Amino acid sequence: MIHLQDIRKVFNAGKPNEFVAIEGVNLAIDSHGAIALKGPSGSGKTTLLSILGCMARPTSGRITLQEREITSLPERFLTEIRRETFGFIFQQFNLIKGITVLENVMLPAYPNAENHASLKKRAMDLLDLLNIGGKALAKVEWLSGGEAQRTAIARALINNPTIIIADEPTAHLDTHLSAEFMEIMRQLKQEGKTILLASHDPIVYESKVIDRIVEMRDGKVVSAGGGP
Amino acid sequence: MGLMFMDAVVSQRLDREFVRERRAIVRALTLTDLCLFTEARYTRHPSMTELHTPFQDHPMALEHFPSGSIMAVPARLYPPAQQ
Amino acid sequence: MKALEKQRNILDFTLSSLGRRKGKNIALVMVYTFVIFLLASVLFFTHSLKKEAALILQDAPAMTVQRLVAGRQDMIPMHYIDSIRQIKGVQSVVPRLWGYYYDALSGANYTLMVNADLNDRAGEIIIGNGVSWRSAPGKRNNQGLQKNDIIPFKTYDGTVLGLKVKGLLPFASELVTADLILVSETDFRKIFAIANDQATDLVLQVRNAKELPTIAAKITQIHPDTRPILRQEILRTYDAVFDWRGGVILMVLAGVFFAFIILAWDKATGLSAEEKREIGILKAIGWETSDILLMKFWEGAAVSLMAFFMGIFLAYLHVFLASSILFAPVLKGWSVLYPHFRLTPYINAYQIATLFFLTVIPYTVATIVPSWRSATIDPDSVMRM
């Protein structure tokens, strides 16, 4: 589904603090399944994840998504692809403070020009599904860690993406909540979504949910992992 | 905003009688100016003020009435180049 | 329809997002409202005065002729009347007698004017509203001067001439008559020692208003020491007098306005780290740069429109219902006697549009422009936070 070909990403190119985040990455990711990017911090997991999620452009190399070459697409189309294909769960959840859980969940769908009422209904259904429907009208800063995580998941799902991307999703969760997160991921995988996780937490990459582990070190893929 | 315009229209209609009355008085008494500032003759009757007003006290006289700074200087008093 | 849904969704988020920084936004709206309030007050006030002047002074004399001596207005000899009357097109020439009288008792300047109706009623006066209030300091129960009260006038040689109030000018005419005292010709000449063959100026009626400039030219030809003033000039004077671009109020306003610009600039350019982070999140979850600018546009528009409507509404109340109390100290100036007239509200769409373009548009633009820069940040910056 996604093919990466000789991807290289350089930050601060040409400046004294230039550094190469990833280099020579070739990776093919099939649909349906859960893949974990494993590696110590600074190994390039996040950079690779953001390139996979069309958030950042590689300095060189080619990316094809569903047989479509997207490296050279203009920003607008990349945004559209990102919105429709990917659902993101960030390390800090990155919920927008001061507004309600419901509004946070609805946010990614606003540019789609969906009818407000039907969007609201879909968001409520998602929250109910994740068992936090009761908190829909609460402000996000009053949420517990687990509730914030579910809100973030609901937000990632609102546009019905085919791929879920999560960067260190368990970094701020205790063991119990981490297990719960993986359980939700399992259900999503069962529904046919592709899951991409970056983590150095054994709870994640040793989980049965994960079908394939891609190991990274110093910006290079050390082991592409053919499967469990 | 709509209310404002409505109030304005209504007030204008109500005040029409007063305006007529004022006009009648202006005609009857041959008045030439509004009674806005009474401190100096060039502020009480600006339209009757002679052309030499800037020099009425002495050639370097500076304007010292507050109302003088609200009222604009008549264009005819500027040198031609500045008009 | 779809585009409308999108606008609605984004506006929805903007409004709840404004609610988050309540304190900051309320403060901003208040300052903004105040600026618009001041601007609109000046605009409403001057416009209404101009309009009122233009309406009322249509009936001012078609031409006034005054005589100048050494740069000062002087008495005009009565015999000028005959020569002027002979000019073709002149319908009538009437001498006016008027002048200023300083009343030491009340400390106010009055305009003394001869009225033909009083000519066979020497000893009687008719007073304007301002005079009636000002000249009765000793009066009890806060009443102004009444009929048959006597005002003492000090004549040129120091003797006192008591004149009896025989009537009051209608309250509604206060805008033109507040400081007027109408006297008989006999009393006027007695107070100021003006010879019988002299008048203050002459008032002309002409058959055809188009001939006014020709007649004026002829008058200055016959009497080079005179200066004719046309009604058109009077109207023009009033149009220019309250040209709202000039004056003290605007100087003060300019200060307020610049302070506001600095505030708005600071608020708009200095996107806080929190706001930048939010823009990053929105981009990451699939908002386009244009969506973010749209949101910022709504944010600027919401703040400035709210302030705009509130400011204009308050200004309307201030100028037309509260008689511009805030401007009163400036307007009163050195006048002891000040007419408290209530202005007829003359407002038009043009004024509102002027204010709109002066305030709402620049502010809205000022909020969008800086977001442009941060809206183009790479969305993956959120991943690294």
C-alpha cells in the first residue's frame, strides 16, 4: 500500500547544525495489519512516521501510496490525503485545550464541509463506542489520562481513515491503560484498518496485536521484519 | 443597527417641526450663524469674521481658544500654494 | 451549500476558540469598542451639526455687506444703502444693528441684536434661552429669567439702563438663539453710543440668486471698503468648520488610535506559543493553510464586528441621547454660556461604511497576515513537541 524508496531526510540542510534523520530507507507496507517501528529515541522513528503520514516531505526518495506517486504533490493535495487516509494519535495527544471533547473529535472533519448535525452525531457515536460519550461536553483539560487517550483515538477515527498512525502512544500511560490502548488497536485492526505504531515500549511491540516489527537505529532500518 | 436607523428616521420626522421653526427664526431675525461658541466673535459668528482675523490681536497672535482648534481654518486663509 | 457548511463549521470552532481566551478577548473588544465609539461619536456629531447648519442656514440672508476699517469690521454708514439699492437686481437693503455685550454680572458674552418689532417698544427685550438661565444667578427655585424681570445694561458712559424682559425665544431655536438679546434700536444706540446714521452691516435680498456674484462685485466697486458675504459662503464656512479631519478631538483620537494599533499589532503578530501549537495540530490533523486562515479571518471578523456594532451603538446613544457629554468640555471652550442643544440624528450608510473600512477591515487583515506565516509551518512540527 505504501512504498518507500531510498528515503532520506535531512534537517537544517546546509547549516552547521545539519543532521541526517533517516537515510536509505526502503520499506513496503501492506494494508491490513499492525506494524511497530521499534528503536531507541533518536533512531528516526518519528521522522519516518511523519513521512509515512504525509506530514513531512523527504529530502530525497520516492513515496507511492496506493500506486500513486505522492512525493511531488503540492501541499494542498498532501493535506487532503493526510486528512482522508490517515488518523493520527500523538505522543502528547495534542488535544486542543479549552474546547470540549466533542469539538476536539469533530475538528479534523471541519474542512470536509460535512453537515454540522450529522458530523456531531458521528462524533457522538464514536465517543459512545469508546465509552466516553458521557464526557462529550467536558473540556479536555479535565480529562484523565485514559479519557484523553480515547478522545485522541476518536479524533483519529472521525474521518474514517484506512491507516492509523500513533507515535509513542503509551509514553504517558500506565501499564493498564497501555494494555487498553493495544486492545482498542486490536479491534481497529479487526475492522480492517492498518495500524502504524512507533514505540520503544515492550508493551507495544511485544503485543500480539503487532504483525510486524520494523527495527530502526541511527536513521536506518536495521530489520524490516517479514512478519511475526 | 436597524434600530439606530429607525430611531434616526423617527427623530428626524419629529424634529422637522423644530427645524422649520429654527429656519423661520433665522429668516425673521436675519441670523447668519449657529450659536455654538460664545467666547470670541470669530467663534460666535465664524461666517461674518473679517479676512484679517488671524491678525486681529497682533500679527503673531496664536490661537488660544479651545474651540478655535476644533474649528478648521477657512481654506481662503491659507496661502494659495497650500490650498 | 457545501462551502457554506464548511464556513459554518469553522466559524463554530472560531467562536468556541474565542471563548477560551476570554479575559484577553474581552479586554481587546472593550478597547476596540472604545476606539470605535470615539471615532463614531466625532463622526456622528460633526455630521449632524453640519447637516443641521446646512438646513437651518438656508434661510440666512442672501448677502450681508460689512465695512472694514484697518482690518476690523466697522460701522457702515447708512447712506451706503441708497447707492446699493440702485444696483440692478437688488430687491431690498436692510440695515442690521448688532454687537456683543459682556455682562459682568453673569460673566458671559451676549449677542445684542436690534429687532424691528421692538422699535416702538423701547425699554423691552426678548431673550434667548441661554441668557435666561445665565442671567439669573440670584434667582430662587432654579428658575430662569421670567417675563417682566429686568436686566441691567451698562451703557458706554457707565450709566445703567434697565431693560424689561418681554418675551423668550422658543426653546427649539436654541441652536441659533441661545445667546441672543433682542433690543429696540433706540436702546441699542443708547447702550453703545452709535450715531443714527450708522449700522453694523447691511442685509440684501436679491431677485435672482444667480446675480449675487455680479451684485457683490458691483458693491465692492462702488464702495471699496466693504466686504459682501454671500449665503453660499456662510454655508461653505459651516461645511468646513466641522470638517472632522481637523481638530483637537481628532488629535486625542489619533493617540488612542495608535495605541490601539500597537495593541492589535502586538496581539496579532505575537502569536503565542499556545496558538502556534494549535495551528500545528490543526495542520497535522488535516486542516489546510486556507482553512486556518479562514479561521483567523473569522476570529478577526468576530472581534472587530462585535466591537464595531457596540461602538457605533454607544456612540449613537452618546451623541444623540446624551448630547455628547464627553465632548462638552472641549466644545464649551472658554464660553460661559453654552447652548445645550439636542442634535437631530442624521446618520447615513456612508458614515457607517467609512467607519467600517477604517476599523474592521484593517484589524481583520492584521489578524490574518501573521497567521499566514505560521500556517505554513510544517505539520510534522507537532510530532516533535
